[in-house]
Amino acid sequence: MSSFLRHFFARTLVALLATIGITTFAAAQTITGSLRGSVTDQSGAAVSGANLTATNTATGVMSSTTSDRSGLYNFQFLPIGSYTVTALAPGFRTVHVGPLSLEIDQIVQVNVKLRWEPYLPR
């Protein structure tokens, strides 16, 4: 095989591998964002252990998490779209926030204030 053909095939192979590598890298990229915030009661005190659900309004897909000791929560790597956040905790009324628009690499701050559920004796 002549030197010209070897160099031609070598350059072609390098270009092909580079194209495959770039395409694979681009396909591996995800298009996501995050929702995070705090859960407090009417007095401003943190509510730990609140159950939160982020629901994609277009697909109905839900992600769940729980607020930590400081009342903070975080939904990471959510596909972009429109979301509703629902928060509930014992002794409090359920709260729905949204719809909220989530864009690429965006972090949306959603602070939730829970209201006490009045005690009704039976």
C-alpha cells in the first residue's frame, strides 16, 4: 500500500472516530434543571419531614423528596418543563405551588409556607 493511501486512511479513521466521539458526548448531555427551597409554617419555623412532590404537568411524572431538619428540600436533574410542587406534613394543610416553568440548567427557588390544619374533635 502506498504512503499516500496509508495517510489518507489514517486521516479518515481519525476524523471518523472524532465525529463518533463528539456525537456520543452530545447525546450523553441531559437537559435538566432543579427545584429547591424551604418549607416553613405560618410562624416562619422550619418544617422538617414534610413530603414534597414535583409533578411534570405535561407528562404526569412525579418526583418525591422530604424536607431535612432545616426544612430544606431539593429536586435535582428534573427534565425541563412545567411543574407543580405539592407539600404535605402531619398537622398541616396540603399546599400546591405552580405551575412553574423549569428551563435548561435553571435552579428555581420554591419556598412553601404550610398552614396549620385546625383540630376538629370527633
